[in-house]
Amino acid sequence: MIAVIPPELIHSILLFASAKEPGVIDPDYNTLCQLALVHPTWTEPAQSLLYYHITYRKSIAFVDHALSIAVEKRKLHHTKILDIGISPLGAVPNSHHDADETRLVNILTVCPNIVDLAIRPHGLYAIDPSTVTKFVDLVNTRTLSIRTLRLLDYPVQSPVVLNLAILFPTMASLVLGSESYISPPDTSFDLRLEEFILYRTVRADTLSWFLASSKTSLRVLELRDPVSSGMAALLANHGPSIQTLRIMNYNSAAAGIVEICTNLKELVLLNVPTLVPMPKLPHTLQHLAFMNQAYVSSSTLLPVVKAIQTAPSLLTLRCPQETQKHSEFPLLAQACDSHKINLIASLPKSWMAVQ
């Protein structure tokens, strides 16, 4: 019998006990609070997980706590993921979940280990110059840990999204979660992005601005809106570097994106293409997945059956468990077997599960 449970095993137990269903990224705060009271050896690891991921709805309460004089500063070092709303400096917050710009700088100062930051800038405004100065001072004082920046829920014509993007020099992954029709600034965007996720449409010149320095560094590209006709030409120089491509709304223009990704290793599609022909898979492709989210009895798997026969490097094909009920699934399984492709029919329905 084990007298003392190893810390790494306790951490795994707490992760498992507090986990929600696949695809749900919000932590179960109530369960973690209860687990912290089970045994003294569980308190510290449970608290570290409690601080690890701060969601949008909990963010203001967390900010008030983190900036109070009563907080144990060492606990703030556990915070790695933060989702926060901000409003213009000196303005009345648009939401009771919002903080002003100054408090954002303050929270990044006391939480030095945040690697994944989501900002929801509410309002049509630009970042105040005094806030920019504070960001610059912070960056000059120490290196920020932020690797992923998610800009969400911003107004279509707000320049704030462009202001914020240039403030995080350690960023490697950028997520744009809303439409943007603001023209790019005169200053260049010099960051070499490794991952770029686009929820909605942005102007072509703005897209070029964001990716100007990422021609050889971009590895992951995710497009959720229907691909526009000119995007393949715009990304032509980036294509050879892209290794993972995720497309939610497949159309003829999206096929052009697949074609320019000549060294692609992974391709994820939301549904099996039917109205538009399945793209010709690159010879370098090793992993293919389709979600079949709009699963209906009239859908067909034949485009996939045909496509995998011309993909000599393909190692795995992932699809939802429900696909096994499809009348054409035996054909798909047979094609995978004959080409020594590992067929995994256990993919969750959530698009987040493929990331």
C-alpha cells in the first residue's frame, strides 16, 4: 500500500476529477474547491489548478483578488490562461466582466506566467497612448510569457485589435475572433507567427499586414469563414511553410488553399465535401480528419474513399464515431486497410477537439 501519493499522481487525479466533457474548455471551479479540502496534500495542487485558467465570467473577480493586498503573490504564478474584457481608459465599462486598460497592464505585471491571453475589447476606440507606454515599460522590464493572443468580440471597425496585436513581442499564435474592416496602420507588424486562426473575414490588406513577416514561420492555419477567391494568391508565399490546415467552410477557393500548401502534414475539414470536389491531397499529407458535423443519411463518404487512394504518405484518418453507422463506412474501412491507413472513428463532434 502506498503511504504517500506522489505529487504528479495527485495532479493527474485532480485533473481527471475536475474535467468536463471533451470540447468544454472551462474548468470546473466548484469541484476544484471541494478537492482542495479532501486532504492537506491535495490543497496546493488543487489551488494551482484553480488559478491555472481564468475564464471571462470569472475574470473581474480574479482581477480584484489578484490586485488586492491580501493575495498570496506566489499563487498568481500558477495562472497560465486568462480571458478578460477591456474598456477604454476612464470610460464606464460596457460589461460587468470588463476591466480598463490600466488594470490589464497591472494584471499582466502580477501574473508573469500567462501564456494564453484572450482579450475582448468592447467599444470603438484605440488604445490610449499612456497604456501603450505602460506596456512598453513592462516589456522592457521583463520578458512576457504570452505565446497565444486571442482577440475576441471587438467591433468591426475598431482599431483596437491592431493596437493590441503589436504589444506582445513574444506572441507566436494569433486568433482573430471577429470581423475586421479597419485598414492596417503605417507601422509594420514584425512578428513571425507560427499559428494564425481566423474566425471571421478581415480585409485583404489587413490580412497581408498580419502575415507580412510570417512567410517562412507560419505552420498552422485555421479558417472558419468561407474562403474568399483571392486568399490563395495572397497566401501563396506562405503555403510551403504551412503544415497544419483546418478549414470549417470548404469551397472552391479553399481547394486553392490546399493546393498551395505543398508540404502539408495535416488537413482537417468540418464536413466531407460534396458540392465542391474533394481537394487533391498533397503527397506529404500524413493526417486527415473530417468532423461530419452536419451528419445526415444522404451524405457520402465516397470523396474521402477516392482521395485517400492518391495520398501515399497518409498515416491516419480520423472521423466521428457516428460515421461507423454510415452505409459507405465499410468501403472507407476497406480503403484504409488496403493502404495501411489507421482509421480512428472516435473523434468528438466539437471543432475545438481537433486543435
